Amino acid sequence: MHETVIKEDLRPRRLGGGVLMMMGVLLSLPLALLGFSGVMRFDALFILLPGPFLLCLGLWAAFGRRTPQIRLRISDEAVVIVRQDKTLPLDAIKQIRHHMPMLSKHYRLTFHMAEEDVPLDIIHLTHSGRDIINLIGVRLEKRGKYLVEGRSAVRGALTGVWEVKSGTPFVTEPERVNLGHGRE
């Protein structure tokens, strides 16, 4: 299987640039009307200059030449976090925690390994946190391991902590299969 490359998502930046352009156009209209009428005073120019400034800023944000940077690579052997310059072998991962830290507005994946914990903020990425966990789970199944999300003691609620287990992920023995309703 080829490696999966997860990049930054520039859609919020382009949306913000479009909003700034609209605001800049609306603020530049009075400047154009006063400029064509010939009654414009010099001190009114400073009040109306934010319009063209916002228009230029919106153009720069919406049509910037910066390409999306690669943040994460998932291959059959390892997970590479590019910005932190960390390589996490799939065999060394013990747990993956998908959570929102306190006083934060975005989710984070924390990879628990034997020697350290490696955090990865998943804000403005092309894949969500659940998608990243599923991609890692597919790679682990090729190695004879699988991911299981933990459940709390209170009514079995999902905890967001994915544990790496060894073996087959699905029950294949016929005596453990529960069909129910008298079917065989």
C-alpha cells in the first residue's frame, strides 16, 4: 500500500480572504464616489484608506502562492510527523488518544509510546482525527494488530483512547458468533 500524505487545508484562509475582499470593496466604494466628485478633502483620505488596504490583504490571503505544507505521512512501517521531525514506528505505538485539551478550540492526537508521548494538533488538515486513526488502523491490521476504542465504566461511553491489541480484529470462530432469534 502506498503512503498517505496529509497536508494543511487552506480553505479557511481562502474563505477569510474572500470576506476581507468583500469588506474592502464595500469600504472602497465611498472613496471612489468622493474621488470622482471632486469634493474630497485631504483629511477624509485617511478615513477611507482602510478599504483599499483590506482589499489588498484579502487578495493576498485568498490567492497566495503558498502551497499546502505536508504535516503527516502514514506508511506501512511508520507514522512521520513532518513539522516535529518525528518518526513513530507502528510497532512502538501503544495507544492513540483523540481528545480536546483544556482551554483549546481544536482536537489533538497523542501517540503514547514506550518512551514518550508525541502530540499532534489536527487543526486545518485535509483529514479529520478519526480518519487518521482509521488509516493507522488499516496499516496495523497488516501487521497482525488492531485498534480498539476504550469504554468508560459509566454506561459504556466511548473514551477516545484507542488501544493497540494483537490478533485478529474480528471473531472468526463459529462457536463465538451470536446470531440470535433462533437462527443458525
